[in-house]
Amino acid sequence: EAGVTQSPTHLIKTRGQQATLRCSPISGHTSVYWYQQALGLGLQFLLWYDEGEERNRGNFPPRFSGRQFPNYSSELNVNALELEDSALYLCASSFSGGNQPQHFGDGTRLSIL
Amino acid sequence: QKEVEQNSGPLSVPEGAIASLNCTYSDRGSQSFFWYRQYSGKSPELIMSIYSNGDKEDGRFTAQLNKASQYVSLLIRDSQPSDSATYLCAVNPHDMRFGAGTRLTVKP
């Protein structure tokens, strides 16, 4: 069974640019979650999508946005990139519902120069 | 008060010992509880799920849940150097909230 896949593995951008990160969930999973993990810090919840709808959002500015497609894949968009956006961005998927265990992809490392 | 709190460590135990990792949470409505292991530079890996009070064992791992005390723990028996990692506690009232993690080092 294929796991959660994320692309790209690494992404280098400059301040002010826009970044798009992509995630494909495990087959059968309809929920997708996005997290930010800055170097040496814990996981910060960004967004939760389930069945194509945004279900919850963490304490991040509106320039962090995303969507979920009909095939349950998802993308995270970060506009007006700032230096502090440099982090590992992790996507996780689960079966529908808020109490299911989440399975993580390998992440996208976003570096802002 | 943080939603999910863990001792940051580092916790160091000798090979073969029992490692005990603790976690407290603030939301009494929490229904599901998870432990993840994260090796440096890697993504978190689910190692245990627990939903009801008591103990749940899986190989060398035992998760313990006490909802009245809002406390969940992970015991690792016969600790191995390969267990050296950061262990994340996650609690799910409506969406997942992670603790900051406890760094465990198992010394040969």
C-alpha cells in the first residue's frame, strides 16, 4: 500500500514569492492535514481538509491557504513568503472523522532565501 | 496552559532499561490518543493508538491512559539504541494537537 506522498521534496524560494506544496493521501483516506515544523520545534497544525471542505485551521495568517481536490489530494499555498516560513511542511492523511490516527508523508522542506 | 504537554527531556536510559514517557492534556473531551516516533530529519511515525482507559500493549511498547487525570504515557521495555528518537504525544478532540515531544536517548 502506497503511503502519503508529498512533492516536491525540497523547495527553495525567495522572500515575497509564492510556494505550492502537494500531497496525495493513502488510498481510502479522505482527510488531509497540513503541519509546519520549524527546525528544532514541534508540529504546528495548519489546516485540515475532509471530503473537499476545510474543517479547521490553525493559528496562521491568511497567506497560508490550501484546497482539497475531488480525488482527496491536496495542495498548500503560501503567499508572500517570509524568512520565518522556512520549515518542514508535513502532510498527513486519515480516514474521515476527527479521531482517526494520522499517517505522515516525508514532508517538503521549504527554504526561503 | 498548553493543550498537550510533554517533558522536553532529554531522557537518557541505558540499553535494556524501561523508558517512561509522559503526557498531559487539557481538553476533557479528548477521545483518542496517539504516540508517534520521529527520528531526526524524518517525519513522525505512528507507533501506538489508545482510546479507552487502561493499558494497551504492542510488543515492547505499552500505552497507558487515565482520562480522569488527563494523562497518557508510553513505556518502552528493553530499550534499544534504535529507540533513540523524539516521541510525540498527540490528542484528538476534534483535530490532532501534538505535544512538543520528548527526546529519548538509549545508551549502549
